[in-house]
Amino acid sequence: MSQVDRRAWQVLGIVFIVSFAILLWQGQAIYRHAPPIPDKVVSSNGNTLFTKEDILQGQLVWRSIGGHETGSIWGHGSYVAPDWNADWLHREASQLLDVFAFKDFNQTYQSLPEHLQASVKARTRESIITNTLNPENGVVTLSAERTETTEALSHYYQQLFGNNPEFQTLREQYAIRENPIENASYRRQLTAFLFWTTWATSTNRPGSDITYTSNWPHEPLIDNTPAGALLGWSIFSIVLLIAGIGAMAWHHAATVRNESLPAPPASDPLAQSTVTPSMMATRKFFGTAIALFVLQIILGGVTAHYAVEGQEFYGINLSEILPYAITRT
């Protein structure tokens, strides 16, 4: 092995070691700082809204419908349907603004003068970002106002993921087939999962002024803006990527000089080759690979088309037999 080859293998080894060390370090940090799943979510009068079991089962329901192909959670997934945390948070904040406005001034939030809107907005923000998780018993307690909006949103999402005809247009816009979750109990458990994932995006960590997801998603109604560290690391990763590519280009230009182009062969090497039995045996593999590529192209076209018609493919209700979540998968 030449000196150059030995040095290249050493650099490659260092890159592997450093990369996996960073991945392991970040992995354990994510595990340690993951948002807690409460044992119960209760109203201020003690009524149980959701349990930990509801949340965990709701996560399984989410997976069973190809969840990350049906909108997104914490930014992970597809974007034909909305990010459900952003959707829930915006709806909750909008409803709470009106709840507090009616309670204090007997008017809608939009009808209030600007200085009173600021007061209601501050109260709404405080209601949402305040962490009411009791670390001793694992119980999250919601105020009467938040209980009201949570129950209303739970009902809304149960209807959306059911077969209520009033939500047919919305399901079509989200590329969700009709009645995607037929069991009413499963639909309720799904809303428990949606509540918890949204709670983690909008509730401050204990002793901190940022949420469990570093104030993501953005929601101006409660001044939920991405934390500086989130933006800083995002920019740093992009700059580091560009710098790495530049360093590789510079190294190649500095070390590889007068590189001659390969000389073309005098005749076609394939024309002179002998087809062996092992080569013939690969026909099945290449035939299968070509068929899978064609299938991928067809499903890609169907998936892209769902962004236009939602549930149909040129008028054919394809979502009943091949819904978007499957074609995208």
C-alpha cells in the first residue's frame, strides 16, 4: 500500500470515528431530553381527559395509517396534509383567544381594540406555555378554558379521521381516504397522541423559556418562534457542509496535477466478451430491478397526482384501494 493510500485510509477512519461519536453523543442527548409522556392529562376539576396508555396507543394508531405519509409530526413526514402539531396549536390558540375574550369582555378577539387584544393574547400565551406537569405523579392539569378547547379539538379530529361527510372536502384536500380510522375508540386515542405531541411543542421545559422542541413549529399567536440555538445549528450545519465540499475540491486541485484522461479502447470490449452462465443467471435480477423501477415511476406519478385530486386519479376513486399513504411509502 502506497503512502498516499495509507493516508487516505487514515483520514477515512478518522471521519468515521468522529461522525459516529457525534451521532452517539446526539442520540443519548435526544434520549435524555425527550419530552415526558404524562401518566394522565386531567381538567382542573379532576376529570381525566387522556391517559398515558391512550397516548401510546394513539401513536400505534398513527403508525397503522402510515402516519408520516399522512401529514407530519414534529416536522417529520409528508406535506400534502398539514403538520398536525402546527394545525392543532393554531386552532387551539385561535379558540383560546376567543374563549378569553368572551370571558373577560363578552366579545370576539378580532372585535377587541388593539390594547385589549394584547392583554388577551398574553393570557392565552401564558395558558399554553406554562408547564403544569407534576413531576411527582406525572399528571398534567389543564385549566377550564384549555379543557374546553382540547375537548373541542379532540372532537374535530375524530370527525376528520372518521366518515363525517362534512369533512369530505378537507379529507380530499389532505389526500386522506374516507373513514381512514373506522374504530371510534382508536380515533379518540389518536387525538390523545396529537394532543401530547402538540403539548411538547408549545409547553416550556421546566426551568426554561423554550419548549421541548425548541419552540417549533412557529406560531405567532403565542409568540412561539424558533430558538436561537435551533437556527444557529441549522445555519452551522449548512456552512459546514459547504466548507467540507470546498475543502475536498481544494485538496483535489492541490494534490492531483496533470491528471491525464483515460485513453479510449481501440474496439468495444463488450463485443469481444464471452457470455458466461453466471452472467445469464443475472437476467432475473435485472428484470426484477427494471420492473421495480417502472413500478416506482408509476407510483411516483400517482403520488404526485394525489396532490391535485386528493382522493382520485383522473376521476377514478383510487384512494379506496391504493391511498396516498401507501403509494408514497
